[in-house]
Amino acid sequence: MELYFAPLACSLATRMWLYETGAEARFTQVDTRAKTVGGENFLAINPKGQVPTIRTHDGEILTENAAILQYVAERFPGAGRPNPHRLREWLSFIGAELHRGVFGALLSPEAPAEAKAYARHLAKARLGYLNDHLAGRDFLLDEFSVADAYLTTVLNWTRVAGPDLADYPNLAAYHGRMLGRPAVLKAVMEEQALYAKAA
């Protein structure tokens, strides 16, 4: 399997899961601004020009983060078997309500100040909901899942875009626990180094 990624983008969640499960994969870095990979046109691989993209073991190209995370969770299962409906529920929430709904504006250099202010307003309820859910829980579901990998990736973005996780103590503690997992930390440290090199 081949994962096309950009450092610290949402494709990081797939890398985390592959490391967590010990799955073998090739990692290919994409220049998402130039839409190139290894000097070639990335749009020839994924016409959407976005990461993550994977080339499956049988050569099929799969796109969209939630679909890829479900694919790798099924192909390379972890220790537990989360309820698939609850897993999809969390992947949908993280993708729509946080990734796009909040951080789409906060991380965009083109987003006007009003859009960023509205995103910060939305973040309060959404992060508050997560903070309440994680009271007395180690994970979003009963054990570490691709949803935790995705949420950890998104929470990493608060370091550059806010909001301050200190305002959400259960969520901050959760984020710290996730970064304490060896596979997660390995993935984050590798991609931070790649990000710094590309900057």
C-alpha cells in the first residue's frame, strides 16, 4: 500500500494507524500547493489534488480521509473491534464539524477575519462537547481507533491556529495521552521534521 501525504495534514492520521498496527506501507510526500509528487503531476493520480490518497494493495486509488481511515482500520485492525456505526459517527463529526467547520477557516490564509471569528465561535460548542464526552474516558470509543488518530491530528492544529486546549481540560489530557502513544509520537515527530524541512 502507498500513502500519499503532506506533512502534518490530515493524512497524518493514516500514518499513525499504520504505525500503530505495524502495517507495511510506502509513504510518498505530495506538494499540495504545486499539486506535484516527485516532480510529476499529482492530479494524474488524484484529480482532486488532495491528501490523503492511497494506492491499495491491488492498485486501486482511494481518496477522502474518512474512507481511507475506514479502509485501513478494516485491512489492518487494531486490538479491538469498535462499533462500525459509532466509528463512522466520530469520523463524520471530526471531519465535518472540526476539520472543515472550524479549522478550514482558522488555517486558511484566504479566510477573512469574520470567518475566523465565526470558526472560533463554533469551536467552543464542538470542543466543549468533546471535553464532556472524554470525561472519565481514555478514547472516543472503547479502545484506540482511527477516530482517535484523526482527532489527535486535528487537535495538533490548535498549536498554530488555536483555540487553547487548556480551556478544555479533559480534551487537553486526552491529547497528551494520545501523543504519549509510541506510534502516534513517531508519526508526529517524523512529519514535524518533514514540515520544517519543506518550510
